[in-house]
Amino acid sequence: MLSYLVRRFGQAVLTLLLVTFLVYGLIRNIPGSPLTVQAASLDPSKDLSEADRQMLLKTYGLDRPWYESYVVWVGNALRGDLGRSFGDTSRPVATIVYERMGPTLLLSISSLLLTYLFSIPFGLYATANSGRMDERFFSTLLYVLYSFPSFVAALFLQLWLAVRWGWLPLLGMKSDNFDSLSTAEQAWDILQHALLPMICYTYGSLAYYSRFIKANMNEVIRQDYIRTARAKGLGPFQVFFVHGFRNTLIPFVTQIGLLLPSLLSGAIIIERIFNWPGMGNLFFESINRRDYPTIMALVLMFSILTLLGQLLADILYAVADPRIRLEDQG
């Protein structure tokens, strides 16, 4: 176990260095820079002098080749310093990222809980009633939901539920009078704002995992031990859930581990459509502003979460099936 963790740690460090190196090179070579973004918002009649321009280049660390700046960024990151944002606030990047975690976690964790709460019984129901008319209709509906783009669904939900019927707020996370509300009213206000993006977060995953469970269950129920369990007179619940579903946990828990990065990465398009102040929206804003420190902090965090998710998937894989030894895995 220890040798496996040490090997995976070494692989993770090399992967992080490679990913951050490539991303840093890409963002430093895309058209535009923090100077051009700021210049676009200034009075056109006022041009920066060469001295001011050189001072700003030095301030942003753009006065040296990008690979040298990358080495400086890695050194600062190892000391826990992710830099300051190039935006108007110039606040520490760590503070900005921390502030955006809450809204994204609100959507992602709620979506994750709803997905597992409904996908497991839906998948088992579809397996138990395979071939019936209601199961075919249900499976077709899940397939349609899985194929339907979430950003299109977001626009339709905004049009009908927010604009035409006025049942739910259109944008944002809070109402204008949020500070004047009581604690219970504030919680209700956030829930109302979160409902539409939460639906868009959830329905695609719900459809995917329901079909995922059904596909794996269809393989399991053909096994000899399932026929033996039925021959012993066990009821449908024991056959499908106790004997059948437990043996689908290996691919299922692997999927759980790989979900870790999505908990904080957010959905850029969905958060942008609903103007939700989460991590996805922050990533979009940072790219528009050419805010290199914030982009790199987000890339570093998402990369670490991806690697941790893969490690967690391997560990859960071994827990679900004791026959699997971690030392035997790559």
C-alpha cells in the first residue's frame, strides 16, 4: 500500500508540473494581455507612456520570457503564494477562489445528492421491469434527457419559469433586498435562485447514472449466482439489491471518485448563463481579463482534484472488491 501511494505521488507531481507548464505557456501566448484588457477600458485619448508600460509589465511579471515566469510561479506556489489577481481589486487569488467555492459547492453537492438519491432506484426499477411498456418509456425519456444540452435547457427554463411565468428568479444568487431579509428568508431566497441551475446540473447526470446502473445490472442478473438466489426463493428486493446491486459497485464507486473534480470546477456555461458567482464563472471571467494568476490557481486546483479523484477511485475499487490489490494497479 505504501509503495503504491509513493509511486502515485511521484506520478502526480510529474503530471502537475507538465499540466501547469503547458497551460502557463498557452495562456501567455494567447492574443491579448492584462495591459491590452486594461487599455480597452481606458479613455482612448490617453495613451500609456513607454515608462508606464514598462512599469506595468514589470508589475505583472510580463517583462521576462514566459518559461522564466513559470519557474517563479512554481516557486511561489510551493510557498503557498498564488499571487494577486490582475483584476481591478488586485486581491490575493486564494481569497477570491475561496469566496467562489461556496456557490459552486451549493450547486454541485446538491446535484450530486439528488443524482444518487434518484438514479439508484430508477436504475433498479428499469432493470426489474425490463421490456415492459413503462420501462421502455422511462428509458427513452432518460435517453432524451441525457442527449439534451444543459445550456439549451437553461435557456428554456429561464424563458418559461422565470420570464413568462415569473415563478423563479432569472439570474444571480441573491435578491437585491437580501441583506434586509431574515435568516429563513435568506435561505429561501438562495434556494429559489439555485433551483434552475441545480436542475440543469442534475438532469443529465441523473439520466446517465440511471442508465449506467441499468446496464451494469443487466450484466449481473445473467450470472449463475443470481439464478441460484432466485431458485432459493429469495424475493426481488434481495435478488436485485443485496445480491445484484452490490456486485455493480465496482464500476459505480469508480465513477464516484472521478466526480471529485466536478464538485469544485463548476459548469462554466451554466454558471455564466445564470450569472452564478461560482468557480466556473470565475474561470470564464479570468480568461477574459487575462488574469494569469487566477487562471493558474484554478488549473492547479482542478488538476489536484482530478488526481485525488483518480486515487480515490482506485482505493474505493479495492474496498468494493477485496480481491483487488492496489500494488497490482498501475
